[in-house]
Amino acid sequence: MSDADAARFTEAYREVRKHFPVPAVDPKWVALATFGYVAFGVYSPRVAAVVAKKRGAAPGASRGASPAPMPAPQAPEVADWFSSVVN
């Protein structure tokens, strides 16, 4: 974000706060919510891997890995695209 954009954003935010006051949240609750968010992000893939292993799934199945990679679509040639637009 550029300095000019940051200044415009800050001024707009101040104006909104004049009309719509945001209630203050106790920092203890913010810290608890942040901890919960981080703990979920760290442990949920591990729990999913353990569950998949207990169910006998193949490695990587809990991450949604496909069995074979899909080929990428080929982009049209520039000359083909240009000739289709001109004609």
C-alpha cells in the first residue's frame, strides 16, 4: 500500500469510526482467539493425517492430492488467436 493510499484509508476509517463506534474488546479475549486460530492451523492437518492413517488411506489423501497429475491446458498460438479475431 502506498503512503497516499494509507493516508486515504486512515482518514476514511476515522470518519467511519465517528458514525459507527466499534466496541473495545478485552485484550485477553483477543489473545485467546488468536491462540485458538493458530492452534487450529497447526494441529488440524496433523489430526487429519492421523485420522486418514487410521482409516488406511493412502499418503497424501488427507490433503486432497490427486492420484495422477492433470495436464495443464495448452494456450492457443498467438497467430491463431490473432487470425480468429481479424477474420
